[in-house]
Amino acid sequence: MKVIYLDVCTYCRPFDNQDALRIRLEMEAFYLILQHIQHNHYQPVVSPVHLK
């Protein structure tokens, strides 16, 4: 299983304005990563910032 770190900004991406193509693509990539985490392909690593 691969270990993956997602910055806090990544978790906020779905709440950003989706009018820009880049933002929309980054959000879709984030959801794909979450699917891989749910299927145990990736193990997320968190920092104390994630817990605030």
C-alpha cells in the first residue's frame, strides 16, 4: 500500500469556485485519490494541522 500526504488545501478544493478548469480538475483528482484510499490502495498520512 502506498502512503500519501494531502495538503490541507487539497481537502478544501471541493469548496472552491469550480468555474476554473484547473480547480475542477484538481477536485476530480482529489476524489479519485479518496476512492483509492477507500479501497486501501493508499494510506493517508496526516499532520497536526489536519486535526485543527
